[in-house]
Amino acid sequence: MRNDRHTQLLLIRYIAIGGFVFCVDVGTFQALLRAGWILPAATSLSFTVAIATHFTLNRFLNFRNFERTIVQQLGTYLIVAAVALLIQNGAVLSGVYLLGWPPLLAKIAGIAINVPLGFLGHRYLTFGHGIVGTLRRRRTSVPDSSR
């Protein structure tokens, strides 16, 4: 039961940090668009600023897991974030060019898709055992069905 409560608190803090980072992301995105940046570049740079903020706040204020080094965690974070960036750009470009949405609405849709995926990726990979460690643990915990 404690693990469920602990996960709930992590998710609540993750969402609160995400709300702040959302403001950083959208504010940067809007400023870059007003400055004349093209849509994919504005999406990518605002996302980069946001994930730097997100990593730092989640490492020190939310997950507080220091078992792996900051370099190891950052490496995993960047992989999870790269997947999220692909999803984000896909959502923004699809929303704008296929659905005719305003860029900000498409950006918000991309963020909404990434919240649950990002939480799980960061909870169990970035601030957990890492990608390799998680795969090793899963492989050793799965019973051999060939016996």
C-alpha cells in the first residue's frame, strides 16, 4: 500500500512540476514563433529548454533518486525525452498541417500525450534502474517457459 501512496505522490509532484515546465515550454514556444522561427525549430528549442528544467526539478525535488550518477540519469532522460520529442513534433505538425489546428492547440495536445508516457519512462527508467538495468531485472524475473 505504501508503494501505491508513494507513486501517487510522485505523480502529483510530477504533474505540478509539469505545470511549471508547461509554462516555460509554451512561453518559449510562443516567443520563438513571434520572433519568426519556423515551427519545427520553435517546437524543438522550446522542448529542449523545457526538458532541461524538467530533468533538474524532477531529479532534485520529486524523484530524489541518486543511486545512479547524474550523467547516467541524464543519458536515460535524454533517450526518454528524444522519444517524447518525436511524439511532440508529430503531434504539432499533424495538428497544424493535417487537422488545421492553431500551433498552440497542437502543442498542448502533444504535451497531453507525453504526460503519462513521460511519467512512466522517468519513474522506472530515468530515476529507476535505467534502461539496461530494467531490462536485466525483467529478464531475470520472467520464468523460463521452455522447461
